[in-house]
Amino acid sequence: MSDESVDFTDAAHEKDFADEKSDNSVEPLTESAQQTGANNLTADDAGSVLVGPLEINRPHDRVFVDRSNVFIFNVAQKGRHQVWMKYMVNNVLISSFEEQWYTGEQWNHHPVSSFITGDGLYEAYWRFNDTISEKIHRFVYVSDQPVITYPAQNEVIADRKPRITGTGGERSILRVMKSSSAIQLSAEITPNSNRWALDLNQRLPYGDYSIAIRQSMPFYISRYSLNRPFKIRGIDLSSPQPAQIVPSKDIVFRGESNPGVMVHVIRADSTQQMLTSLVQVPSSQQWSLRLREDMVGTLESGELSVRAQWNGLAGMGRSDLLTFKVLGVPAITGPAIEQDMSFDVTGNNYLPGSTVDIYIDLSPERVGQSAVTLSGKTWSARVTLEPGPVSLVAEQRWGASGLVSGRGFERQFKIRPPQLTDVIPTATSDNTVMFSGVGHNGARVEIAITNGPGGQSLGPVTVVNNAWQVVATNWPPGLYSFLATQKVSDGDGGWIVSKPFPFTYDWKVPAPTEVTYTVANYTPTFTGRGYNGATVELYNPGGASKAAPDALVANRRWSSQASEVWGPTLKREVHLRQRLGQVFSDWFFLEVTIPLLPPVITEMIDNEYTPIFNGTCWAGATVNLTFSDDPNVYPAVVQGDTWTYTRPEPFEIDITHTLTVTQHAAGQDSPSTILSFSINRVLPTPVFTAP
């Protein structure tokens, strides 16, 4: 069997091959003219008559005959003569006659019909007078001539490797041949019946063909069926491979068809959508078409069934169904454009088993990745992004194969800066409140008033080193409600604002600040800073009585002197607050200590060696005296705000003594008052007793 490829596209050669087949099959029985003057008689050397064999027109020796055939013979001698014939197939007698009279010098016909196939034998002879001719034998193989039933005469088929079917040829060797050539187009078969089928040994190029069935057996002359011309018109779709996974950007359809026809690829569904442009098939019969560019980014993932279609002068046709898998470009479908820094990107056009990667557009930076699932068309991937505008794209990849879909269309998002988590208000002494907190670097913070007795929104202020602050001054006291936000530019003249952080602040009249006091004559005077227009109230603990008169704040300053002498005081509390209308500040607590003054020595009265010391003190105080010549402490006699003391022990004369006086009152010891003194000798006054 030849492996040579068949490459022919016309059937101009069919006539010659048809003639050849006619020579090898049962021909029309062309009767020859009567052979006048012919003589089949000879004599031997002894003069005896020798009778020649019958002349056999059909069949020839070692040829094929149909089961129904005709034995054609001639007796080459004028007159009528007796003829004997025996026809056997596989040693089974099929037909015979003896001593039948036939007219000589003409072709005589004897039809025969065999119910079996196999090796056949004709044996025949005749008699002239009493002389018998030599016997003549014709060895034949009995099997009907093959007849091709498919393809039909000049039929147009699409199958490039058709199964050739037919009848006849039982128990003989059959093979498909290219007409008028030695090119073998199939293997050999030996059918056991008169119906057979032969598969070609190769796919034929598209074109016009003529074939025949060669019938053969060992030791017999082969014969052929009638030529069968037919045409192959159609289209093959050979790429992609069935079940192959192909990224949509890499889809190239390839195949073969008749030269000159127009080819395109369509969906094999009710839409019959064109997936490619049109191309004319070249003489090589090889064609290729890429997926339409406008479909690369939108072709759905999953199984895609397609057919290739040809159109030409001979009509149109379609290829067999081809189904493969598309690794499509994933599309981002959600969520909404404005999002927090971490969110789930969702989309569709997922091929189960793949992984979807999320990238910042025009960047190799991958910011998210989906989980691998084995079902469904949708996907989800968690991303974390910096605040501001960003464009994201999705791409899916298939396992470790290296297949990637390519990136899809970009989708814009506006990423909000994080919500502020805390706003810290700090009130200052001059009716100013500073709001501060932590923010996103470069963002701008704004504080909007949603409720309150006055004031106005604050900011924006820029966050620097993750911190921000803004100051409000001289707002009317009261309870305020705020919404604090931070925002970043959206890159298009607008802003991306964080979720608002709600908080409240009770703006009170500030407590008096920088409060201090001075003392004169045991009377304190209080001063400090306050809220312009407010009244500073000074109370004794418990608030039942005033420690000093109310003071009006002017130019942020105030002053109030106690309306009575306090005297020495130790850690006495004064409670202060500011009042503005009916709004009060928190209390300010002041601790007042007025030191005890040293007692005063007003006089020393001479009393010989025990002088009398007098002085003043704080009424009710304890006055103590010590002398330099005596370690003892001596209490003075206090009456009201005066004291007096006389030491019973005389002082030594003519030396300097030191008196130290202190007083104790209100839990305090006063500083000392010191007096130096001396006692002079007392001279007796002379008493004249006489003259």
C-alpha cells in the first residue's frame, strides 16, 4: 500500500480509466461476422483428422467474472456440431451441457449464474464426426464487479476522508484507487458479502476527484469498478484543539478549505455571531483568522462552540462543531466608585479554576487576588489602597500553566481617607478651644457644626506628620455637635471626603485663670484673667457666703478685695467661677494663706530690776517671750490685741539683755520681734535724816 499523498483536483483522466475497466469487465457482446472459409481441422502424419479446440471469446483466462456471466464460444467449422461444456465454482457444478448442437463459424452464447463466489473453471470441447477436440479450460474468479454507491456520481461531499461504500466484490480483495493511477487510497479488504465499506487512508485536500475500486486475487488479472467522480467542498477547523484553554487575546482559528472561497468563524448557537473577519482561502488551502479585536476584551470565559463557514460559487457550508475553553478578560463590575481604603473588588467573566489578580492600571503593582473557585462566573478580591483616585484592572491566570487573559478595562475608584477616630478639645484661658487629633498625612481636616448656639465651621487644616489642630475663639457657650472629616483631592478639581466622625463639646464659660492674691493688713485682694463681660464670683466653701465681692471682667482682667479683714489665715479655700448670663463656668479652687505678723513691743516700763514689757498682737493670739539669760519661755498676758509681761526674776544689772517675742494664732507661728535692753544699777535716794 502506497503512503503517497494524493494531490489532484480534476477528473480529466476518467475517460481512459473507464475504457480500461470496460476491457476487464463483461463487455458488450460484439458478434464477429461469420468466419467463412475457416477450417479447424488438420491431419497428422498418419493422415488422421485432428480437431482443434473451441474458440472462446468470453471469458478470458485468469480473469474475474460476475456470478451471472455468459460463456461465448465458436466452432471454427461450418455446419452444426456437438459441443460439451462444464462450469464449476469451488468444485461445485454450476452449469453444464453435453452433445449440444451448435452452428459453427458464429459466436454462440451460453448464460450461466452462480450462487457462490470463488475459483471458477470452464471446461469445453466439441466433436467433428467421430473425432473429439482437445479440451479447452478457462480459469476465472467468480465475484461480482464492485459498484461504488457512495459517493454518488458527481456528488459534492464535505468529508475529506469519506467512507467509500458499494456492492459486489464478495470474497475478493478490494482497494480504493485513484483513477488511472497506481495511487492507493485505502487498505485492502476481503468482504464476506456483496456489501462493503472502505475507509480512506488519508484526508484528501479539497477539490475534484475520481476513484475506482480495484478487485484482485492472487493468480488472477485485477479489474476495476467504473470510475466514480465526486467533489469535496467544505471546511475544516483544526485549531484551537478541542477542550483546549485559550486566552481570548491569543485565539487564532486555523483550518483548510477550497481555494478561492471566503471563510469566517461563527458561534455555533442561535446567534451565529461572527467571531472573525472574512478571508479568502489561498491556493495552499490553509487559512487562519484571529478573533475580532473588539471581542478580545468582552468574550465570555468558559466553553465556546464554534463552526467555520465557507461561501463560494459552489454554495456554502460549515465545519464540524469545535468546542474549546476561553480564558476571557475579567471585568470589574463593582462596587461603587467611592470606597474605604480596604474593600472587595467584584466582577464577572471568571473561568472556574483560575485566579483573578487586581493591578493598579499601567503598573506592575498587584494589590489584590481572588480565591480559586471551581464554579460560577463571578469573582471577588480584597484590596487595600492609599486614599485618592485610582484606576484598577483585573487579569486572570490559569494555574501554573502561564496562561494569562491580559488585563481588562480599567475602572476608576475614589478611595476615602480613614474616618477620624478621635478629636481632642483643649480649652485655654482666653476663651479659646483647640481641637486636635491624628489624621492621614497630606489630608485636609474640616470640622462642621451641626448644632449649637453659634460659632462657625473650622478648617480646613492640613495634616502634617499625622497630626492636625485647629483653634476656635470666643464662641458663645453652650453644647455643640460636630462632624469632623478629612479629605484628599480626587485629581479632577474635587475632593474625596472620609466618613464623618461625630462628636460633641460643651463650650462652657471658662473658669477664671491666672488667679492670685495679695495681702495688705490681713486683707486679701484677688486678681486674675477672665472672659470679657463675665462676672467672677468668689465664694467661701459651700457657696453660702461670698469670700469677696463679685468682679466684672474687663480687658480679660478682674480684681476683688475682701470686704473684711481676714487676719492670719492658713490654707483657706476660695471657690471662684465665672458667670455669663445664666451660664456658669467650672469652679476654680484657690487656697489662701495669710501669714501671722510678728507681735509689736510698744514699751518697757522701768520697774527697778523687773521691768514691765507691753505690746500689741493679733487678738486672741498666744504671745511668748524668751530672754537671753533664761532658756524658759514665758507667756504674756493677752487682753484683746495687747499683751503685757513682767518677769518675776530680776535681771542682772549693767549687761545687755535680749527679749524675743513671738505670737501664735490660726495655726501659725509669727516671726520674732527682738528688743535689746539693760538694767542700770539703782542708786538709793539719799535720805537725810538730819540735819
